[in-house]
Amino acid sequence: MRIDLFTSAFCAPCAGARRVVAEAVRLVPGLEAREIDVAARPDEVEALGIRSTPTIRISDDQGREVFRSPGVPQRDQLLVALAGALRH
């Protein structure tokens, strides 16, 4: 499972999203995370329909999206989403 965090250089809430994602990675064994700057990868961002930053996208081991959330979730909200994704 992987978390993609879509960010931009001028996104103040992105720092909070980074902290929440880092905490989830620390707590969930085997969870991978990557940060994607929307300006650096516009084709990927457009193909995925990302419209705002920060956006968190969780993918299963086959790369299928199982959860998406614009904005900064609380740590517990993200952990619940991850638990739900594990059941897919």
C-alpha cells in the first residue's frame, strides 16, 4: 500500500499534511509514501484528476486508488482510511 501526497510550493496546509503522512508511515509497517509536486508532474496530476493541494491518495498493492482526501486529515482519520484500504 502507498500514500501519495500531492503538494505545491505555495501550499501552507501542505506542511500539516506532510506531518500527518509521516506519522502514518511511522505507525503502519510497510507503508510507503511519496510526495508529488503538482508543478513538476502536471501530466500525472491531470490524469489522476487532482484538483487541489494538499491531496492524499491511498493506493493498494496493485496501484488502484482506494481512498482520496483533499485537505489535511487528522491522523486518526488517515489511519482509519488506511485500515479500510487494507480490507480491499
